[in-house]
Amino acid sequence: MKSARFDPVVLTLGFAFLYIPIIILVVYSFNASRLVTVWGGFSLQWYAAMWSNQGLMDAAWVTARVAVLSATIGTVFGTMAALALVRYSRFPGKTLFSGMIYAPLVMPEVITGLSLLLLFVAVNVDRGFWTVTIAHTTFTMCYVAIVVQSRLLTFDRSLEEAALDLGCPPVKTFFKITLPLILPAVLAGWMLAFTLSLDDLVIASFTTGPGATTLPIKIYSQVRLGVTPEINAICTILIALVTIGVVFASIASKRSELRRIRDEHVALRGSL
Amino acid sequence: MAEISTTSHSGPARWLVVAVPYLWLLLFFAAPFLIILKISLSDTAIAMPPYTPVFDSFGTLGNFVSQLDLENYFFLAEDALYIQSYLSSLRMAFISTFLLLVIGYPMALAMARAPSRWRPTLVMLVILPFWTSFLIRVYAWIGILKPEGLLTVFLQTIGLMGPDEQVQVYRTDIAVFIGIVYSYLPFMVLPLYSALEKMDGTLLEAANDLGCPPLKAFWKITFPLSMPGVIAGSLICFIPIAGEFVIPDLLGGPDTLMIGKTLWTEFFGNRDWPLASAVAVLLLLVLVVPIMIFQKQQQKVG
């Protein structure tokens, strides 16, 4: 059994590699000194500077709206796509369809961004808020489809079949039975879509227009000029938001998982 | 009665579930590729949009064919810069994927062998950095790797480096490799972990009982069984890395050649849209085989 021994050293080193850069970034956002390498005491001045930076705040607002909208539409479309992939054994062009779901996951962003931009130019649409939203919807829906698909594959269909046997119409069955059961996966998909949209620099740079500068574009243009504690501050806020969201979501999904197991247990007992 | 209402309800709704995402992807994912192909075959013009359209309507199809030209592709083939940046991108992607495997595999193995009550937490710890912005994570490394950055300060403090020495890594290929490995590590670890976690531990016990040394047992049993994870992880990393822009741009130096960066410069710097499109089409051609393998593998899982 020597070979199957658990090795905490590797894990410690691996997680140190993953987390130390992020921790350093967060710590230095509270640095009183402008120099990134010198610790000048604790200070919140960079948060104040960030708050009064109108350009940065405008970009944050644009990004938040794009992310909420594209994640929501992407979740609806992605869930539909997952249903189509799992539940419909055959329809014309299914291979092409599943190809179009998987390809955006690995497609280099420069290609996706450039090709969408050329589409928008070809049909003569003014680029801005809506074109970025459409672009983000397109790639985030594929991630949602994958997340929901994996839940649907392990899904017990007997409850659905019971509802259908009792005369419940399929659409109602979906909203009353299927959706509540896959809801944790759908919500996880939404969160993933939201953070991917929040994070995207390349596709947004290609598809945006005047007046719709997103936060990553803004951060990127400032980072090119050098490391500033102000950027550390806004990055820290983003990290904090995402961490809180993920931790909440995982607690909520664990709870609902426990409740589901308990409910099924009760239902099983009741049927005996 | 229930039967009839079932079918009448299911008709349009059933159809819509497929049609809506299908049409959306056709319009915003597939159609743009045809346009990119078209524009890569057109001439550069100083205008907005900066290319002369080769295709206005179906009525001018004959005209369209006669106007197509491969000029941009010839230009790419003639200029050593482009060929070098294709080759260099592929080389960087190969090396990075190999490094990711070498670093990710022991991590995934350690996770799979951790006590089972720890595993969900460990998986979450791997996923969590992935939720934070890519850009932020690359940015964090600038502060560390800069010559006057934290790594220099750290090495000077522990005495490994003299006070006048500095870490000369920032704006080199080494920094790009560090950035790529750091950013893509979760994508490599998770598929490996899910392949290793499913493995039957009794196989290794049997090998051990029969006197097989651990290292040999690893290469004879563990590694071959984790092959699906190795392939999935390598493809998920290799394909996007080959077209990576942010990491080589922020951490790489002037001689870091990567095709994503070249495309970006052609497009935003030189405003040569047709040439940028040709670069994109060729990149897609290089990646089409790995993308197809990836899709085949995903469909098998799905």
C-alpha cells in the first residue's frame, strides 16, 4: 500500500502556488505605500481612490449589467440546450448542435471575438452594450449547457414519468418537477456564466464600442501602464464578491442536497 | 384525454427547446466563421470597415468568385514572422501542457488519495481560483516577477540573492510559462482528479501483494487507467493556450511570439482586418483536429 499513500506535501505546495499570488495581491491593496514592494502600513486610501475614479466605476456598472443580462439569457438557452442534448435522442443536425456547444469551450478567445465583431460589422449593428451582451450570452450558454447536462445525466426520471402518467402536461411537468430538481445545477451554471462574463477581456474588447467599456478592458489598459494599488483594491473587491458567492452557493447546494435526500427518504418510507 | 392534451402541449414546446439555442448558435457562433473566412479573402482598404467587401448579394456570385484572392494567405506564407509565431505558439502550448501535466498529476493523485471526507473541500479549493478573474491572476504575477518585485525582495531577504541582483524573469518566456501554468492548473487537475478518483484501489493492492514495486505499479496501472483524464486535461489546456493573448501580452517580452498576440496587433494596432482574419482562419485550421478530438471525447462522456 506504499504507493497509495496520501501525500500532503504535494497538496500543500500545489495550493500554496495557487493561492499565494492572490493573497499577496489582496494584502498589498491595503498598503499605505504606493510602491508595490514596500509595506508602508495599513491603509484604505486605494479603496477611496478607486471609489472616486469615475471611469472605473462606470466600467464596473457596465460590466455588472452585461454580466447579469448575459448570464440570465445564457442560463435559459444553456438549460434548453442541455435538455436537447440529453433528452432528445435524435434530431436533424444533432452532431452539429453538440459540436457548437463544445467548441466554444476551448475556442481561443481571439477567434471568437474577431469572428463576432465581423458579423456585427457585416450586418451593420452599432457596437456597444448589446453586442457585448450577445457575445457573452453565446459563449456562457455553452458552459451552462455542460453544467446542466451533467446533472440531467444522473437524473432519476421516475418522478417525471409519474407526473406524465397522471396526466400532467410536459411543460407543466418541466416547471413543477424537472426544474426544481435540477435547480442547483442551473444556479451553478448561472454563477459560472456571471463570473465568466465579469472576467472576459478579449471577446469584450472585440465586440464593444464607444460608451461600453467594461471593467476588464479598463483594468487591462491601466495594468499596461504599470501595477497600481488602486487596481489591487478593485481586484480585491472582485475576489471577495466571487468568494462570498461561491461559498454561499456551495453551502446552499449542500443544504438542498441534504433536504432532497431527506425528502426522498420520507417519500420512500411513505410508499412502503 | 390526458394523452391528447400531452401531445398538443408538447409539439411547439418540444420543438422550441431545440430550435432556440440551435438558431442562436448558428447565428452567433457558426455564421461568424463564414464571415471571417470571407473577409480573410478580401482586400485591405483604408476605410470603415477597413476592407473592401467581396460579397454583397447572391446576385453577384460570379463577380464574387472572381474577386476572391488568397493575397493575405500568400502574405502570411511569405513573411517569416507569421510562420514563426505559429510555430512558437504551438511550441509554447506543447511545453505548457507538458508542464501542467507534470505539476497537475501529482496534485490530482494526492487529492484522489486524500481521505474521502476532505475531497469535496480539496476540489473546491482547486476550483476557487478559477472563479477569480483570469486578468487579476495574471496581474498578480507582474508584481511578483518584476525585477524590483516581491520575488527579488524575498530572495534577497533569505540571502539567496545579493542586494544588487534582481530576478530577470518578467517579460521573458519563463514568465509566460509561469502565468500559463498558474492560470490553467485547475483545468488540468480537475479532469485528472475525476479519472483518478474513480480508480479501483484494489488493483494497486493486488499489484503490491504480487510484489510489483510502487513505481512500476504506477506506470503499469494508475497511469494507463487515468488516460481519459490525461487526454481531456491536455486538450482543454492545449487548445486555448495556443491562441492565448492576455498572458503573453502582460508577462511576455518583445520577442515572445504567440499567434494570439500577433492577431491582436494586426487587428487593433495595424487595423488590418483581412490579415487578422487570415491569421484567425489559419489558427483554426491548426486547431481543428484537437478540437474535433475534444468534441468526440465530450460526446462520449455526454
